[in-house]
Amino acid sequence: MRPSTARMRKDQHEIKLLENRCQDSSIKLNALQSQNKILRKDIDTWRKQLKNQSRVNKGYGREINKAVDDIKKLNT
């Protein structure tokens, strides 16, 4: 037995609504994935900058300690 025409139309309408919701969700997912990719790239850049800055600061620390030691030697 075949479903009635009204039932088929209702089912087709529900299918179309679900397809639209699926498409909207897919668009949102793609946008979030794109944004996430950009943010990950930014985080990687900041990590590199932090690593470089830490290395520079460590070098300055050694220079300062050496200068302090030299001053102490001059004062004695």
C-alpha cells in the first residue's frame, strides 16, 4: 500500500527542512574550523616569539650578571 500524497508531501517537506538544517550546520562547522586554523597559527607564532624572547632575556641575564661581577671586582 502506497502512502497518501499528503503524507508524501509532508515527508518531503520534513526532509527538505532537515537537509537545510544539515547544510546550515555544515556551514557553521566549516567557519569554526577555519577560525580555529587561524587561531592555531596565531598561537604557534606567539609560542615562537615567546621562545625567542626567553632566549634573549636569558642572554641579557648573563650579561647583567657578568657586569655585576665586574663591578664587584672593581670595588674590591
